[in-house]
Amino acid sequence: MAFDRRLDFRLGDAIFRRLWASAPSSTTSSDGLGPFYNARSCQSCHIRNGRGHPPAAGEQPISLVLRLSVPPQNADQADLLRRLEAAVIPEPTYGMQLQTFSVQGLLAEGQLHIDYAEMPVSLADGEIVSLRRPQYHVTDLNYGAMRPHTMVSPRVAPPMIGLGLLELIPEAEILKLADPEDLDGDGIAGRANRVWSRERGKAMLGRFGWKAGTATIADQTASAFAKDLGLSTHLIAASHGDCTPDEPACLSAPTGDDPSEKVEVTKTMFDLVVFFARNLAVPARRQADGPAVLHGKRLFADAGCASCHRPSFTTGGDPALPEQAPQKIRPYTDLLLHDMGDELADGRPEGLANGRQWRTQPLWGIGLTETVSGHDLLLHDGRARGILEAILWHGGEAETAKRKVMHMTKQDRADLLAFIRSL
């Protein structure tokens, strides 16, 4: 990055780390939190710009949220979904996300508790790996019962690295990997999600989020400000966050709107956060040329993992984004949706994604998860304690690849994991 752009990056980082306060406050550029919220800063969820985690026993969730939605209740709502102008229909009382914190004087929407049941899985060489299956319980709802047929989906905060590079992969290069009807018969379908972009004012290819539910970094940033922190921006000008008409005390709470822009996160502040998120670099690989890593790379391809975790793309160019000049990148994702089977299904559609589909997660940086975030919990809800457990949760289109891993020798599995940790 050119020296004269680094100040913008550091300012964006500072806003990303900022602890927001409730309104009114003497810190007028930092107030407007909530009234309901899941965290007080972006950094609280994306710990050191890395991966979130589910709460430990007795903790409140901060970097894991519970998304909410209901089936369309009428023809107008169904039409919104059909036209892609909405990806989900919010739960009428609690909105799109259960908020477990609130500003002073209000009761939080409710609380989330997780129980785990251990599930042993036997590998071909006799090794037994125990997987933990989560069960989610919503308690202490303070504004009435949720509607029947409410769909829920737990989500941990994903890593922030490399987002600007993923945004500049040409759409045509992603779409040519899609095979929704599996015409080549390899068992891998791959479907593109299309979602409404508030930034661009049209439906676009979804790239970000666990189900590719947002199209651009700006869209993702605005959504996080609104749902996680309860802050308004020029893209989502809801200064009471995710509050609904069934929560009148929330809707009547003070806001931290800027007097001129009428939002809590001004356009300048918003653009700085987007610039920061766009330019977080991907860490260099470690021991990429080691014998075990090179053997693991061959096993990764032979098992079929690379069918979804595509190794590389070449990005397009944008003169306004010199930091993302056209270059070859190796994110190990196709950014497409894949059916991951019953065990990982959340039963909650989002845009064109159904309740069994998830976006292929980029693997770059995965080997530094514990170093950066202080844990090695993986998958959309953090249920997997390490890479091997994450693999063993795969099903659906990834079932064949998982079975090949299960039938590897212990040494081959170790080499495969060494390769993945090197990314």
C-alpha cells in the first residue's frame, strides 16, 4: 500500500476497534450503540481480525449470533424473495437476529444457550474421533414468543483477511465453475447465490457470509453495523438497529444520529472501515515446500477436496483499487454454494441458498487460527475442534471426499492436515 493510503487504513482499523457507547453520550462520534446489540465493536466479534467462536459454558455469546427468519407470510413477502429484493423474511418480533445485549434501561431480546452431545466417529485404521453436536436453546425472551416455524441459524464471525481480493474475482470466473444440475456427473453441483446489493441497487452474485448472503464488502459492513451493533449507515439508515414494532421501548430510545447526515456512522467513517476491511492482507504460507506438505497437497487433490476448495483465481483490476491490482490468488474456495448434508444443515434458506447449502469457505490463513484467535474452532457455528473434525462433519456433495479422508492411513491424514495448516 502506498504510504499516503496507510493513514486511511489505520483510521479504519481504529473505527473497527472502537467501543461504541449508548446515546446520548459526550463522545458524539462514538454513540448510538443498540438499543439492542450483540457486540460493542467490530473487533469484539472478529477477534484480532480473525475467527469468532461459540461461547463457553456460562458465557454470553459475543462472536456467535443467531440469525432468525420465517417463511413468507403473504404474497408480497413471497414476491420480495422472488425478486431477490430480500434474502429472508425477518421474524416479526425479533427481526433478523437475536440480540443478547441491550443499553441501560432496556431488557435484551433474549439469551442463547448451547448444549453439546459427543458423537464418536470411527476411522478406517481404528482411530476414533469424537464430534460434538450442538443443540441451541433460546431462553428469557422479553418481548413475547417467536412466531411458529421460526428458522434459526447460528453463525460465528468469519476471518477478515483477503476480502478485497475475493471481491475482485471476475464474476464470470466464478460462474463458470457452477454446475447446479451436476451435468458432468462428478457429484459436485455448485450454485451461485444472488442477493440484493444496497450499495449497487441491484441483484448481484453473493460472495460474502456463510451462505454468500452479501454481494460486496460495503453491503457486508452495513449489515454488520446494523444487526450486530445497532448502528445506522447511509446504506441501512435504521438508527434503532434491528428493532421491530413489537419492541416500542427500543424504537423510542435515543439515537446517536449525526446532525447533518442523520445516521450514526457517517459516510466518511463507513468508507474508512470498508477500506480497512478491503485491505487486510493474507498471511504468507508456512513450510509450503516441506515433504509432508507437498504430499498432503497431492492427497488434497486426490480426495476431491479441490473440487470445491478451488486453489486459485486471477483477480480483475479496478483503477480505484490499486492495492488489489490484478494478481493470482490462492484462497481455496469457489465462492459457490454446496449441499453439505443433513448434519450441517440449518434448515434456513437465504437468498437462493437452501437450508442444506453453504458457501465454500476460503482456507487461506486457516493454519493460523489458534495463533490469531486463541482457538481452533471451525465451521459456521464453531462446533469443530480442529481441521479433522471439520472434515468429518462434511456430507452431501463432500461425502465422497470425506470418506477418502476417513480411509487414509494415519500418516497420510497427518500430511493432509499439514498441507491445510500451511495455507
